[in-house]
Amino acid sequence: MAWDNALVAITVYMVLFAIGHVIAQKTKGVIVEALFLSAVYLIAFIAGIFPSDTLTNTGVITVISSFGILLLVTNLGTMIELKQLLREWKTVVICLGGMAVMAVFFLVIGMPLFGREYTLSALPPVAGGLVATGLVANAAEAAGKPDFGAFASLLCSLQTFFAVPLSSLLTRSYANSLVKSGDYLKEGDNGKKSRFPSFKIIKGFPQIMNDSSNIVARLLIVALIGYLVSAATGGAFPAAVSVLIFGIIFTEIGFLEPQSLSKAGYMNFLLMGLVMTLPNSFRSLTLESFGNMLAPAIVFLIIGAASLTLGGAIVAKILKVDWRLGSAAALSAMFGYPLTEIISRDVVESFNLDEEKSEKLLNKIMPTLIVAGFTTVTIASVAIAGVIAPIIFQ
């Protein structure tokens, strides 16, 4: 089969994506599309069924990596009101608490089993994503120990298999309790306890400027502003954080539409493309490297998932947040965005509610998981890696 043909590669991927969507529905959101696709492509890459460049040949990953991811992150800012973000301070504390418990477990259990270098190489990627993994890999390369960099990459590639089903199960259990009680239909009393000023200075755009192209054009303008601000700091202010903040600000002032990509009809395509980047990360693994590192990787991932679940539950209980949502939020350290959004949507969709009720249920779940993902993967994990990476091989 001509795998270098983009049409062939994208057709195979979309067929598998569609199968994954059916599985997500049948499993009530426990197994999401991204998890199914990662498993299929991992096996296919190692077995030599798919060539390593089959997904890059589609051209979609180029779109996502060049501007799609920043557009999606900017869009996240249009999905969370500022007053909601300020209310999510408990989520930040829960996530940091869960990561602290995980660090203790790694040092107490992991270090005696596998040694200092394996343990310190494992902590940043399990606590975060690609950036943290890259910092460890660079440190390993500089120390002349590239195997530890490969180990960190393996952990980053496999951690979704451990965290996603558990987080989906916890999220579904929490959502099910909301549906049974009907609490998700209540507006809540947070607004009564704290009054937030309105910053809307643009009351709206004429109808002719509210079509798909105009909505996306405004979103791209904001994404570009966020990117330029990040570039001006030399990357010290990460672009993902910058565009997220500007997305929130420009939505608050009325320049951006709430849930811009969904209103413009672009959301499903970009989300499909972003999911594609996950199985693509397995393309460089060999059977030998996979086999040598599998045992310690599995142990560290089990420790990571268990400790994050426990830590999130403990801190959530202290803060009087449902422990299931707290644990799911802490577990986001092992997958981050886009899976925080995918899990939320798949779980809500599995209840087959009408559009209005689905939106209300989604608003009870997704803001917490989205904020959790950025707290752990985008900010905290990079800070952890920045401290640990330079001292791993000393």
C-alpha cells in the first residue's frame, strides 16, 4: 500500500478514528478515541505494519504543530469565563497536592527499586508532558546517557494508557452522580458569594462579521498576539500559557465569541488532528528498546497513577471537593490537553442528554479538568523538570 500517499494515510486514520469513537460510546467514555488509536499505532509501528512516517504523510500534523495547537489553546480561553477560572483555585491546589504525593512515592518506592537516575528521569515526564520529557532527554544526552532520555520518552508515550481509563472512570462516576441528583442543572451560589465585575467593552459584532471566517480570524489574531508576547520574552513566558491568558482576556472584553471554534464549525477537525499527534509519538520505538524499558516504565506509571489519585482525593476531601473529580484532575498530569477535553466530552456524550443539559453537565466537569491540565502539564511539570533535569546525572 502506498503509505506515502496522504489520501491513503488519512483514510486509514479516519476509519480507525471512527471505530474509536464507537468504542468510546460503547464503553461510556472509559476508553476514548485517543487511547484506542495509540494502542493500534503502537502495535502497528513496532510490528512494521505501518511505516513510521504514515501519520506525518497526512500533512495534518504539520498544521497542528505549526499553528493548530495554539489556535486550540486560545480557544480554551473562550470556554472558561474569568470568574470560573478564579473559582478554580481549589483545582490548582488539588493538582499541586497530588503531584507532591507522587514525588514522595517515587522517592520512597521507586528509588530503592530502580535507583536514583531512573527515578529522577521518570518524575518529570510522569508529572507532565512533552516539554518536561524534552528537558530530561536533553540532560541525558549531555551526560552521555541517552538511554535515560529514551526511557523518559517511553514514559511520556505510555502514560495515557494508565491514566486515561482511570480518569475517565472517575469522571464518569462523578458525572453519573450529578445526573442522578440533578445538581448539574442548578446554577449554584458561587456568584452570590463573590461578585465579579464585567469587563465587556465590546457588546457585539454586526451579524455580517459573525460568520465562521470572521470568528476564526479574530481567534487567530489573539493567538498571534499571545505568540508574539511569548517570543518577546524569549520563551520565558510559554506560548501555550500566553495564548490561553489572552484568549480569556479577549473573551471577557467581548472581542472573541465564547467557544469560538465550535461556533465556527472548525472544532471537530482540529481536535481530530490534535489526537493524531498522540499515536505519532510512538513512531521511533523499536521492539528492543521497548522491551528493555517496559518493566520499570510500568512500575513508575502504576506508582504515578496511584499516587496522583490518592493525593488528589486527599486534598479534594480537605477542600470539600468531590474526591472523584479531585483525583481525575490530579491525574491530568499524566495526559493534559487535549485529553482533558476529550474525556470530558466523551463522558458527557455517553449520557445521551439533550443539548441544553449536555452543555450544563459539561460546564460542571470540563473547566476543572482543563485548568488541571494546564496547571500540571504546562506549568508545574516544566518547573519540576527545570529543577530536576540538571541534577539527575550529578
